[in-house]
Amino acid sequence: MHLQLDMADLAKVRQDVDRFNTSYASAALKEPFNFWGLAGWLAAAAFTGSVIPLLLGLICEAIYLIVVPNLPSYRRYIQNREKERLLKAHIANRENLIKAFTPREREAVEYLRWLKDKIQDNYRKFTGARTMPSNLEALDQRWEDFVDLLDVYRRRKQHLKSINRTAVHNQLSQAYRAMEAATDEKTKRIQQTNVEILKRRVASFDEIERSVKLVEGQLQSIENFFSYLNDEIVTISTPEKFSLPDFEQLSDSIAMTKQMLDATADEVGQLDMYNRQMGNLELLPGAK
């Protein structure tokens, strides 16, 4: 049994290595200088009317694809290029998300971004330090957390506004009556299942409301922390005097909030899926 697991793990590792190596070879093949090299050999073959330049070109290409993708310097170059591409894509997605916010929401995001940059600039200005402490560098992530939580907050509030609570309560009352009036066990079980699902739906309303209030408090906490930090930065004169344990506390609080939101999102998603399956479209978010 252990041997089978080891062999399976080994096969997976080999697949990952092959995929890893193939990605470098593919990148090397697509390099502009490689295309120009191939074009040069093709032009030489066409000019001389001989296949020898073409054969030499194929040999050089084969050597190139064997040697270059395995060079540590080339692999570092590809890794850095991929990281840069992913970073640009991440920033673009973030900015597109912000553009979808309301003017008031965008104003809050941009003010916090401005405050973040001001804090970091003031630290360099007042301390004369060339390097930024890791917790101040983490302000970039805290700002992104703010944007993410604000997006969740606005969507959750819209979800609450779009919920037809009266329709849910009416269906729950009807399901109760149908369950009590059922004359056979099969019908009674079906209605009982419907009652339980609708009760969970009603309970989820309160859960969503609590999550909205929690996120609202977390957003205010981030804003207040940035303002507090800006006040503290102005008063310090040396890097040694900069010490704020609240960074870790804020990070833990944000992580806990996101974990709670993930759990609630799963529950709401399951209930929405059930209503789609049962044809209760009027209970879905956005239904009038």
C-alpha cells in the first residue's frame, strides 16, 4: 500500500517536473530573438537555394531548446517576468473592481490609498530611514483587504435589499399547513423537508445582517487604524521608536472576518441553489 502511494506520488512529481520544464521550453521557443534567428536561417536557405542553411538552423534550434530553458539565469528571467505579469494583472483587476464602486465608495477607497502613501512617505521623511519596516509595507495588503471587504459589504447589503422576506415567511406558513394536513407519510416528509429549508432561509437573513454589521465595523476599524497610524508617524524621530503591536491584531481581526464571510457565503449559496432547483425564483436575490 505504501509502495503504491509512493509510486503515485513519484508519478505526480514527474508530471509536475515535466510540466515545469515544458513551460520554460515553450517560453524559449516564443522568444523574439528565436523567431529572428529562425527567420535568418530561412532567408539564407532561400537566398542560396540550398537546404544546408535550413538544416543548420534546425540543429541550432534543437541545441537552443535543450540548453537555454535549463540555464538558471534564463529560468530566473522567466520567473521574474511571470511574477511581473501576474502583478500587473492583479493591479488591473483591483482597479477595475474599484471602478465598479459607487462614487462614495470610490472616495473612501482613494482616501485610504492616499493616507497609506502619506504614512509611508512620512516615515521616510521623519526617520530618515532608507528601508521600510515590514508592518508598514503590509499597509498595501491592509488597503487591499479594505477594498475586498468593501466589495463584500456592498454586495451583502444589496443581497439583503433584494430578499423578499414576506414571500419566504408566507411560503413557510404554507409549508407548515401542508405538512400538518398531509394524509400520507411521503407527502408529509416532502413538506417537512421544505419547512426545514425555509427555516434555514429565514435564519440566514439574520446571519447575513450580522455579517454586514461585522464587515461595516471592520471597515471602520481599518480606517481608524490608518488615521491613528498617521498621527503616530508624525511624532517619531528614529526608526527605533516605531513599534505598534496593533498591526498583528488588525491582521488577525481581518482574517477572522474573512473566514466568517466565507462560511456565510457557502450557506447562502446553498440556499439559493435549492430555491433555483425548487423553482422558487421569487426568493432569489434580485427577484421583485
